Amino acid sequence: MAYKIVEALCTACGACETECPNEAISMKGFTYVIDPEKCTECEGFHDTPQCAEVCPRPETCIPA
Ligand code: SF4
Ligand code: SF4
């Protein structure tokens, strides 16, 4: 029950970081990463994973 960011596709725009209700997204090196221990796929907060909603790149925030 966690999402991941495909490193090769992430442009490090940062849009997803502030949308995560669990503060699971942070910058690591040149891209952003999702902490699987913190990601709940937005359950209880939103109907859909917000990182995937706001990411301008398709298929970048996907189920792990
Ligand atoms: S799916 Fe939701 S909880 Fe998980 S990283 Fe994305 S925004 Fe955060
Ligand atoms: S919104 Fe998408 S492209 Fe932007 S930092 Fe997050 S994963 Fe990377």
C-alpha cells in the first residue's frame, strides 16, 4: 500500500511534495522519493493519490 516515484521520469519539479498528506515525499539527490513507511496511498485524506494527481509527468507516481 504505497506509491513510488519513477526516478528516471521525475523532473524534480517539487509539485508533489506539498500535496502529500503524510509528508512521505522528500528530495533525495536529484529527484524526489516516497517513503513507503509513510505513504498510505492517501487513504483517509483523498479519493486518489495526490502525488499522481499533481505530477505533470504521466506514469511517474505509480503503485510500488
Ligand atoms: S499516494 Fe498520497 S500518501 Fe502516498 S506519497 Fe502520494 S501523496 Fe503521499
Ligand atoms: S510532481 Fe512528479 S515530476 Fe514533480 S517532483 Fe513529484 S514526481 Fe517528480
